[in-house]
Amino acid sequence: MKYVKFSAAAWLSCLALGLSLRVEAQSPIPVQFGGLINDYSPSTVKGGPWEMHGQWTMSIDERAGTADFSADMTMSGYGKTSTGAVDPTQGGVSAHTHHIKLTNEAVTWNTAGCPSFSPSTYGGFQFTGTVSLLTGNGSNAAFETSPPSSVLQVCVSGGEGNDSVPFSNITLTFQEGSPAIVHFGPQPIHGVVRTWNERWEFLQLMSTHP
């Protein structure tokens, strides 16, 4: 019987590979998403209408079925004419920032109860929870409780078919009774999905199509 002699370096390489595979099996890389927010608030909220722009990121633990979400936004209002009408040419009034976070929320693999689109979107997923952070210019937002109590629904959906973008749309909707509604409004805040990592096939399989 012949024996193959391995050098110390070879043994260490094999051990490192084994540990790496074990860690990968135990802790799969989360599904990462990212995109932009661009929308307007209703004119009926205090100081509105507000122009909203920002970016967001999302991390989904496919094993636990939970999501972490973070959005960073700027908001600014419009000036008004002498008659009190909104003047879109006078932008940048009362400009400020918001940071919004949801942490460890259970994911539902459908979009039942989510806002609709025209043309329609398909598949997708959603999660809803009490925000873990909601700031105004870095501090707890003046309209929010401490700790925060606003409940936010996040929905992601997309196109259908071989030539489609499977995840294209995102909406953020503060639920009835949330303090944040007085500033953002009760309507969906719309955004776009720009990126996701290579593990998106898992979500495409989990997401349902009507």
C-alpha cells in the first residue's frame, strides 16, 4: 500500500477549505438588495408637498426568513406664491434628512395587500414591522415616539417572463395609526430596485405569481 505524504502547507490548505465550506453551509451569504427612492408626499401633510429622494438597502437571511431594511432620505418643500399657491420653482425649502430602519422582520413570500401598479408587477415579497430607527436630521424625528412606534410595510415586486427584471419596484407604506403618517403621508412611497446579488434565484423561487 502506498501512502501520499502531504506537506504542512497542504494540510493547512485542506483544513482551511473544510472550515470555509462548513461556515458557508452554516451561514449562507444573505441576499442583498439596493436601490433608490424618488417620490412626493401629499400636499395635505404639514409643510407639504415634500419632495423625497434617497437610497435603500436590504439584507434577507434566507434560512431564517427574515429581513433587515435601511433607507436614507432627503426631503425638501416648495416655496409659495403671494396667493399661497405652491411654487415648484422655489425648491429646497426646509430641507432635512431621515434615516429609517427595520430589523429582523419576518418575510412573507407574496404581495397580498401591497400597493398595485400599472402596468402590473408580479411575484415578489413583503415584510412589515415597527421601525427600529426613524430620525429627522440625525435625531429621533419630532413626530415620532421614543422608542419609535411607526409601523412600516415594505413590498418588492417585478416583471414576469424571460426578458423581464424579476425585482424592479419597491414601496414603503406607513400603516394606519403610525405617527410618521403626519409627515410622510399614508400613501405608498415609491422606489426602484437597482441591484441584488447572485442568490436572487432563491427569492424568485419563493416569490409567488398570480
